[in-house]
Amino acid sequence: MGELYVGLMSGTSVDCIDAVLVDFSGETSSGADIVATLGHPIPPILRDAVLALCAPGPSELDRAGQLDCQLGQLFADATLALLENTGIEPAVVTAIGSHGQTVRHRPPGSVAYPFTMQLGDPNTIATRTGITTVADFRRRDMALGGQGAPLMPAFHKAAFSADRDRAVVNIGGMANITELCADGTVRGYDTGPGNALLDYWIGLHRSEPFDRDGAWAASGRVSPELLNRLMADPYFNAPPPKSTGREAFNPTWLERAGEGLELAPADVQATLAEVTAASIADAVHAFANGGELLICGGGARNGDLMRRLRRRLPTWSIASTGNYGIDADWLEAVGFAWLARQTMRGLPGNCPGVTGADRETILGGIYPA
């Protein structure tokens, strides 16, 4: 039935596991045909445990070890449910590419010994599904002096490169940009917060998991003072290569910036949305004066956020990656299926010009069924 791979992704928002079945033998412009998709829920108790482990400060290794196994079982469940929905037997799937759940990311420059940790035991996944699993994609790049993130630019180049400037922006819990230059050069980095703080703030004040279509943010007014304080963070002006996460952009960061300010909760939400839009727009402007901007990730469905980006980027044509062949909700999971395919073929999956690694390298470990 073609060349089938499964891609798995659980992002910084920890809202669900994105499972996607991809056929790479198709004739589409992207070369990746989505056969089936599944948003596999993460139980609230497990999500709370992951977020607790993500919080800044020391981690308890016993909790991490148990979560590693629990998440591995859950990723396996997502794969088996995806295949059951399609009637496709595990034996015909070449491999699973599992990103795992990031609980700590300490890139070069942040600690003496940089590391990254993703949970979701690939041994458990391979054993329970009967499918060879490729995982642990980030640490090889870091071993070569790279940031280990973002990893999608190599796939973005394969799927979306053209004879004109294009930028691809993924707005997940954090946001990142891939710069696809007309001459074939690829650059990219994490721009800063995406949805993570927006989700946190609406959960704190309205007990909702996310701001649907950005409606609550749109009802508030941006605080210039809070915006200036947040945008003064040194990360935004630091040169690439760079990557970030909840270790830097978290509730404590927001609380410190807001000290002494009396703001309505909706105004804080509006300001957080503006921080996301402003940091992305600054990165896009630094790349080129105009071109095509492709948006993916959960933020692509946030109408308020898209309006803020369009106001800041009037010379750019902004559209979902779905207009270019791959649904915005599933692009990152497709990317990890592609990275698994690269690894299985013995081909590199990183972009040294993005991460700062010493060289291209095959990413991840292969865990046979």
C-alpha cells in the first residue's frame, strides 16, 4: 500500500498526542500524503504530572522514570488506535517516528552540560505495537554542539522549498521559524512563546484549556507597559542558533514582568497574544521584507493571533500549510514520520545552519520490534 510511516508528536501544550499515518510514495507537491490522523487524548492526571515535571526546578527521577513508561504505553496506544481506525496491520508500517514528550530542554549556553529530555519509552512503543520505532531525535544533534531544536527545518525544506523566499512558522506551545531562502539556504530558530502562556492564563482565570480562536485575547486591550517588559527579555535579541521552552517562558517569567501592574485578566491575555505575534513578526522581518509565510501548529487556528500577525506583516502572504499540501494541525507529526524515514535510510535529519551542530548527522535511535 505504498511507503507508510507513522509520526507521533506531543507538543509543549501537552494537550494531546498527534498521530498521523503518512504515505511517502504519493505524487503530491509535498511528497507526503496523509492517510489518516488521530488526536489521541492525554488524560488530565497524566497531563498534570507532565506539566509538574516541566516546571522549573529539580526533577524527581522516580517520577520521570515512571512517566517515561506511562507515556511510552500511551504513544503505543495512539499508534494502535490510529491503525485500528484505518484497518491497516502494524506489519505493513515501516517504522514509527516518536518525538516523545519534552520535559526539560537545556540548550548550549544555558547550563554547563547541555541536555534535552523527552519521555515516552521507545522500547515500550516498539514492543507493544510490533513496529520498529525511531526515537530520541534531539540528542545526537546536541552531541555535535547543536541546540537540538528546532528539528523541522530539514523537513520543511523537503516539503516546501521553492525558487522564492518562504518562511514556515510553527506556533505550538513555543513558536519557531524556518527560513527557506530562494538559493536553497535553510535557517531557523525558536522565536519565543507560542500558545503555552496563553493556555496557562486562560486556564488560571477561566478554567478553559485554550483560548478558542483567540476570542478572549481579542476582547482585551494590550498593555504597552507589560508588552515592553516582556519583549525586553534578552532571548528575543539573542542571535541564532537558539532554542527555548518552558524553562525560560513560564508563569514565573510572566509574574515577574507584571509586578506592580494592575491589569484585567483579558488585557494580560491580549498582551500575551501580542508578544507571540511581535516575536514571530520580528523574526520574519529579520529574514526578508516580504514573501510567503506558511503557518502550522495550533496557533494557525487562532483567528486573533493570525490577525495580529497580518497587521505586523503587511508585505507577506500568510496562509496555512494546508494550502501547500500538509494540514497545519498534523505537519509536525508528519515531520517526525519523515525524520524516522531519514534515519531508517541512513540519511541526515538535522540542519547545522539551524541548530549550530558541527555537521549533518543521522538522528535518533532505532528500536526494532
